[in-house]
Amino acid sequence: MVNKMWAVCVVVVLALNLWCNIGARAAPQVPCYFIFGDSLVDNGNNNQLQSLARADYLPYGIDFGGPTGRFSNGKTTVDVVAELLGFDDYIPPYATARGQDILKGVNFASAAAGIREETGRQLGGRITFSGQVKNYQSVVSQVVNFLGDEDQAANYLGKCIYSVGLGSNDYLNNYFMPQFYSTGNQFTPEEYATSLIQDYSQQLRGKPQVREPQVPCFFIFGDSVSDNGNNNLLPTLAKVNYSPYGVDFPQGPTGRFCNGRNIVDVLAELLGFENYIPPFAYANGSEIVEGVNYASGAAGIRKESGRQLGARISMGEQLKNHRTTVLRIIDILGKRSLAKKHLNKCLYSVGMGSNDYINNYFLPQYYQTSKKYTLEEYAEVLIKQYTQQILRLRKYGARKVSLVGLGLIGCTPDAIKTYGTNGSSCVEKLNNASQQFNQKLVALVDELNTNFTDSKFIYVNSYEMGSGDPTLVGFKVLDAGCCEVDQYGQCAPNKTPCQNRTDYVFWDGFHPSEASNLITASRTYSAYNASDAYPMDISHLVQLQLEPQVTAI
């Protein structure tokens, strides 16, 4: 790899001699033309991505001889500039540029791309500016190979033209979309512009800023909403390692109960992690010092919850797995004291309880809990057991803990189909159960914060986040999943899902779509309303400087 980049980046297109005779071109005025940008100049780089930001279909290209990936009826501005510069052919997209074609230049532009890494994520795959710069570095290495040495490559590339145009999406598909992004709450317009220019400056110099994660480690406990592969190896009906799950995820089906990213994936991005947190089932190396995902589809607070679906990893078992991780971290870091300091700074997300209702209490054909307890009594029983589990987690070093409340479990397509609504929009008895549990969970958060001054617990109000009018943020289908479901409410294997996936609140009979997850994760990280999180959101939780702990792990 070449240690330096040979380029002078030009942000504005040079003034050219427009009187030149394009029909009888001489040699090109420059040896090569490199293009970085977004949809205004993308000419096919997004065609193979899992993205809504694609234009490889009619009527795009109707005046170009057919669709190519250009977001236009014909030529883009850089196509015209290539003609004016004297090139016989248009500059090829990086996705298809092969061999010595790269010597005349490459188009790295990608629709939905921005200066910031997260920009455009609600549309799916795209190549951010830093990704485009990495692709350029790859091309530079190829140019060196073709020309023989670095000095010749430097001389050649120094004569080329570089066009860079980014930033629009950092506003249109970031700052001005508060339902997906927190930047509008974090920055004033002036501050945001300053931050963008700082990042842009670093990237233009070939030295992208390295954003350290806001916490050293992210641990996740939960059920199918957060599961990212732990159930794949279990004998269970609660696993989704098949298509169409993962249709909008770069790796395809992974075990996520979604078309793309789940909530904790998006949170990992917002926290600054370069990679998604690995599932415990596959986390075998030193990557565990950045976090582990223990979540398991069908899991609950109670050990028996979800048993009719087969194997699953209950909250108690997830804690055992975390204990194993803690011991491995001690081995990796060498000392218990170092492991303690590391774990004390980490973020812990715990979201349990839904299956203790939908796959326990409200299934009297399988469980006795509804005969033994009233809803009020059952909520109390669950919270008592949950309290002991959270205290156990704290014993293992947890100091910054996000406790996720239950959502509107009575508003899922499966709940509506199974129970009916008696004229309401949702199944009220299920939502009432969520509310009773959540009230006790808030009280638990207060109790824990009072008792442990060296720790901070927050409550994430999933119920409130789901209570607004989904149509106000662009959703059109509220009571059906995007995919064709089987008898268990999961996507039937290998069936083609809906195409307009951002219109759907739900992916299958139970689980939110990626579009829903983006909104929930953004509001969890940076509260949109004061009621989204209590007493603070995750963005403030991770910034806390807590008192040193007095107990050992």
C-alpha cells in the first residue's frame, strides 16, 4: 500500500474552453479524472448495494440509452466535464473499473453518501466519503503497479483533475431528519457546519479523523429484537438464518429478526463502533473487549418463557455467558483490576420481558402463570426476579445500564390477528400488561440509582416511542408485516418481501422493520421527547463520570 496519496483535490470544476470542438477531440487535456461525490454524479456504484438509493431502472437513463445507475434522464455534470476535457469515453464507476481503464480515472461517487459516516444509513448501503477515499487508495496502488514505481505514479497522478462534491446528504439525509438522526439535537446549524468542514478537511488530506467509541465496550442482553445470531445453532423455531431476513443487511441473513439492522446495531454505530457487536455464539477472540451480544430469540426473564418454541437462552443463561466473557477479559487484560476499570466504563443494554407475556402469560395452553397470578401480581413477580438479575450484572462490573421497557406488544400484526381488537387499533390487554411492567421498571430504576451512587441506570421508554402516529414519520402500513409470514408469525422462507420496505412499521408478525429500528435507536441514543428516556438518554449516560466502585468483580 502506498503511504501517501498523490492528489490535489479540486472542489470546483475548472473553467474550460467551451468553444472546443467536441466532435474532433485531440488528446485529453489531463491524463485522468477522478470523481468523488453523491447521487448527483454516481454512475453505477450503488447498483450492487443493498440500498434504496439506486437508479438502475427506467425511467432513469431514458435519454442515455438505458439505465446505468445515473440519477438523471441522461448525462450527469461529470459526464459533460469528461467530454469537455477531451475523453473519448465516460469515466467508469469504481464498481466496474477494471485493468488499465483506471489510468484515465475512476468515479467513486455513491448516492446517499455524506461526509459523516452515518449519513444516509436509513436508505441502506452507500459508500461514504471515507469509503470513497479508501477505494481511491486501492486505485493508487494499482496505478503504481501499472507504471512501475511510486515516483512515476506520483508524477502521473499529480497532473490529473479531482472533483469532490459532498455535504448535501449530511443535511438532507441526516441533520434535517430528526426521526433518524440526533445531529439536529446535538449541534446548532453553525456548529454542525463547523464539524462537517473539520471532517471534510481531514478526509481531503487523506487523514480521516478516527472517532473513538464513546464507551470501550457494549454488552447487550435481550430477546429477538436484539438477537444477531445466537439462536442460529440452537434446535429452535425461534431462529431466522434464512432469506428474506437480512435482505437489506450487507451480510444477508445473520440471525437478525429484521430486513436489515436491529436497534442495537444502530446504537453501536451511534456510539462510534466500527463494527457491529458480535454474538456470543461466534465471539471467540480479542474482539470481546469491544462487547458481546447475548440476546436470544424467545428468551425471557423467566427460564420457562418461550419453551414451546424450543431452545433459547434465558436472561439467567445470558448472565452465565457474560460471566464467561468477564473471565476471558480478565485473561486478555492480565489483571482483575484492569478488567474492572474496563467493564466499569462500558455500556450495558438490557431489554427483557416481552416473551414473559406473549410466550408465557398469554399462552395458557402451555403455561400456568395466568392461572396463578393476576396481571398485577405477575408484573411484581417478574420485576423481583429481574431485580436479582440486574444486581448480578452489577456484580460483574456493570455501572452504566440501560433498561429497555416493553413496547406496544398488543399492536403487532400477530397480536391483532390472534386476539382481535374489539374495535380498537390494538389488543388492549397486552398493552395494559406492558404498562404495568413498565411502571414497576421505572420504580426499579429509581431504587437502583438511590442505592448505588457509583452506578447509573436509565429507563428507555419503548412504549412511548411507539405510541405516536407512525404516518407522521412516513410509515404507510401499520398493521401488517412486509414479508409473508408462516404460522409462527415469522417470514416464510425464500418468499419475496415487499419492495417499499420503508413504508412498513413491521418486518414480520412481531418484529420492527429496519426503518422502525432506526427511529427507535436514534431516540434511545438522543431523546427526541423528554419522555423517551428517564432520567437521561444514552448519549448523556455514556458521558457520565461515575464514582469509583468499592466492590471487586
